[in-house]
Amino acid sequence: MNRMSLRFISVADNVGLARVAVAALASQASFSLQDIDEIKVAVSEAVSNAIVHGYPEKSDGEIQVTGVLDGVGLTVTIEDWGVGIEDLEQARQPAYSKDPERMGLGFVFMESFMHGLHVESSVGQGTRVEMQRLVTMAGELSRDAQ
């Protein structure tokens, strides 16, 4: 078992920082390179959402990324204390975005690249996204465990 935690301000340059930190943790398990690439995409989407939507008018909001690696796989939690999501069900619909310049596929990518996705949000208090990626002995995706 291993664990990492990273806290940073809500600027776009920190998306890459979160990706690299989580990828480094994931590389300690039997994930394939493709698995790690998919984990990085999911982390990028979650952190980008926190920056763009959680703190739309400020660049000094805080984001916490935590990764826990155990015998089952990797759990990544991305948390912000920003504006929160008014309608979580609607926000998780493909192509939904309050910003017309965005594609609205962040949650779709997170769900398709990870084996579990749990989102909690409260207006005015922030959002917490928890994602799991499972491994098998060979590093293959464990679809049966979904």
C-alpha cells in the first residue's frame, strides 16, 4: 500500500502536475502503459473541472488530489472547495456544459477510463470526485470487478 497527497492552487498549469504525480503512483502497480494513460486522462478531466467550474472567477482556490494504491488498484480523489455543482445529474450528462466553449465530456471520460466514479457536490461548498481503477495480476482491466 502507498498513498500520496498533493494540494495546489487552481491554475491550469497544475493539471499536468496532478497527472504526473498520480501517474508516478500508479506506475508502482501492475498497470499497463495504456492503463496509466487512461488514468492520466481521468485525473486531467477531474482537475480541469475543479479549476474551470469550481473556481470560475479565481485562480487562488485550492484543490486536493489524493491517491491510494493498494492490492486491488488505485483510488484517486480530487476535491475543491469552490462553487459546487447545482444539478449533479444534469452535469453528468454527455455534452452538458454551462460553458459553450467546452465539450462537456469530462465525466464521460472519467467514467469510461475508470472502474468506479463517485461524485459529491454542495453548492457553495465544493465538489469531491472519487475514482477507482482496478488491476489484475497481469495488469489487465478487471471488468468483472466493476
